[in-house]
Amino acid sequence: TFLGHPVTSGFTTGAAIIIGLSQLKYFLGYHLPHSHSVLEIIIAIAKDIRLLKLAPMGLGLTWLLLLLGSKRLAKKDRRFRMLLPLGPLVGCVVGIILLWQCPSLHQRYHVQYVGDIPGGIFPVSLKDLRFDFAFINKLKVTAMSAALISFMESIAISQAVAAQHGYSVKASEELFALGVTNVICAMFSGMVATGSFSRTAVANGSGAQTQLAGVVLGASLLLVLLFLTSLFYYLPMFALAAVVIKAVVNLIAYDVAVSLWKVKRWDFFLWLVACLGTLFIGPLEGIGIAVLLSILVVIYESARPQLAVLWRVPGTKIYRSMEQEMRGERIPNVLIVRVGASLYFSNVAYVKSRLLQCIEEASENEPVHHLVLEMCSVHTVDSTAVHLLKDIVDDFRGRGIQTVFAMVGPRVMKTFHKAELVSFIGENRFFPAVCDAVQGCLLSGSGKDGLPRLRSALEIAASRDVLPEVGISNCIHQQYTQVNIFVPRAIPGLVELFNSVFVTKGCNVEGAQVDHLHHTYYLLM
């Protein structure tokens, strides 16, 4: 699904505002046209403001303040937590009694109530089932639009509520549930069913947490339709409006917008587009524009994968990004680059241009003779990427730069073999780890003279005492300081010596790993 959190949050915020404003007609005491545009609703309110009725306005505001107050009290003091689900119910009961005992509120002061509610069970329509393909062809576009709108609204409000309570919603299961529900509704003369925005908000505001709340609601509605419709004759519309407004207030996620502005501005822009599009254009158009922009963001990000230049953590065989590891060592004449995404037709040209840029920047310090591409994040390549990789290797050969691959996954390696890229590059140019690739580059020499750098280094190390390498890092582990020590030869008692030095300096050794010449210690300073 492309309904990311910024999109669903912006949509629910805009829809909550529209629903809240649409309920104001029961506070104002005059009719407002049904509209999905907040601008049209505001214009209609301002146009007929002279028709404002004080009685429904005063009663509606009073009910709304009482509901908000009971909700705040229930969250503040656990002794009153039952006010959260019972507040709306008590408000409706008190409103019914008030209008029943004071008919002048309706007759003289224009306070509206529900009135007659048709009772009885819904008629069975399964007997009317027939397959008229001409009729189906006529309504298929309308039916597909209704299905799309209902699903998008349902999954948007579901994900918004799920984000508030820390659980996940599977879009495929929601779609299946909506399909089954509408099939059953069609058998009993039902309208198109979807996840109701306002009823979801009311249930969420009342403390509903499981599917049992829906079972209780359905059973209650069936009971009311069969036996209790007359009890709701005097139910005031301002009381219902107050319940809905109180519920949708919780879905106005301005705090999410503030957080997105601080964390990532582009996500804030998606939130704003979804919210304003829903407010001023319509729910389907608003969320559709936001989804389209989300897809464009995905395409843009995938077409510009991250490339990171790596260097070695001192005293280790670990290679990390220069932006993540503050202290590190460059390998002479070797440039190591990690490709951060799969390669395909839309991004491989960008990868080549970024590699050329990295080589130019590294060449300012010393010439680059070897390029090591770490491919652990590359999970797949297409034919265009394979073709351009050949061009990249061939182009760099002409520049005197040998290209080496490290940590190529089996799926990508299989594609390379089928495309004969391995034979073109050379099997000796593929290594299981970056440290092996670097060692292979040093062994193969560099430049036209082909000096064996690593062999020379080994000869020097054998002829004289080589000092140990020590590396200290706080980036690899968040809690401890990691000390890496590489010693040129095994010396008995080194572990005890290192431990005593750490303890003398006031450090607690929380863990240690010794692999022949390589010592790793985790210190708590």
C-alpha cells in the first residue's frame, strides 16, 4: 500500500475537520448543504449566519463541553474512567428527557430532534439476484469507483487509529473483510458498506479496543430496529452532533504535522497535501494526489540510491562509512564504495556518475588504482544494469582503475553468470568480504609498475618488530566503548595485561573477544 503514515494522518485530519464542520448545522439551527469542500461549508455558514438560533447553539456547546470535560476527567482519574464510554450515552439520554419534557424547545426555539425512525427487520433481497450483463456493464465504472473510495477511506481511518494504539492493520485482510461484508449486505437490501469514519471515531473515543465492540454495536442496532425505535423519537440532533464532534477532535493530528516538520520536511509536505486536498477538493481527490506524490517519491528515491565511501576501523577488519565512523584509515590507492540499493535501468546511470564523482574526490589526495564495490545491499539487477556495469568496468579499465566486487549475493551472482559478466570481469575480481577484496587489490599491485604492496609490507613486518594497531570506537556499539587491538604476533599473557591496564585506568571490562592476533574489548567508562 502507498498509504503511508503522513498520507493517512493528513487525510484523517482533513476528513475529521469536514465531518466536524458538517455537524455545526445542528448547533447553528439552520440547514447547511452537504459538501466535501471545507470552503463551501464555511461560505454557507457565513452566508446564512443571520439565521443563527441561540437555543440549539447554547445547548450544543454545553453538551460538547460536558463531553470533553468527562473525557478529560476519565483520563486524569481512574476512578471516573467509566465516564469515557458512558459520557455520550448519558448525554443522549438526558437530551431525550429534556426535549420530551420541554416541547417548547422544539416548537418555539427550533431545537431539532430525530423524529420517527422506521422499525423492523431489513428485507431479504437474495431472491432478486439475477445476472444482467448489460446492467453490470452499465454500472461497472460506478461500482469500481465506489469500491475504491470505500476501501481507501476504510484503510485510511483504520491505519490512523492503529497508529494511535500501536498495532498494525493488513490492507489485504481489510479488503477481504469489506468484500465479504458487501456480499452479505447485498443479500439483505443493504447499502455499500465501508469502515465508517464518524462511527470509528466515536468508538475510538469511547474506549473500544476489540472486535467485540462491533458485535455489541450490531446487536444493539438490531435490537433497536426491532423493538426500541420509539425511544429515540426525541433524541436531540445537537446531542448527536456533540458526540461526533467530540470524537473527531481526537483525529485532528496537528502534533503529527509538527513532528514530521522536525523529522522530515518531505513527509510533512505529503501530510499537508493530503490534508488540504481532502479539505478543499474532496476525500478521494486529496488522498489520490497524496498517493501519487508518494509513488513519485518512491521512484525518485529508488532512482538515486545512496553510495557510501568506506574506510577501515583501526585495528579491525571492519569497514564502515566515513560519515558514520569518525576515526578510520584509508587504504592507499584503493577506493571502497558501498552501493545502497538494487540496480536497474532507472538508477544505474546515476550510480556511474556518483562513482566518477567519488573517484575524482579521492584522486585529489592520491591516485585511485582500485575500486571496490561492496554489493551487500544489491539484491537484484536487471539486464540494463548488467549492460551498464560492463560499460563501467570497461570505462574504468581505460582510466587505469581495476573494479573489484565484494559481498555479491547469490541471486545477483546468478544473474552475473548468466550474462557472462563474471567471465568479462574475471572470477578473481569477486570476493566474499571487503577485507578480502582489499587484500586482493594490494596483492595484485597497482599502476603500471605492478609493485606488490602487500608482499613488501609482509617482508618488512617479518624483518622488524611491528607496533600493534589500536582502534577506539563509540559508533559500533551504543552502550560500550569498543577497543580493537591488533598485535603482530601471539604473546602469552596479553589478555591479562590488557585487562590490568583497563582496570588501572578505571574502566570496567564488560566483554572481550580474542581471535589469535585480534583483540576486541568492550569497556564501560
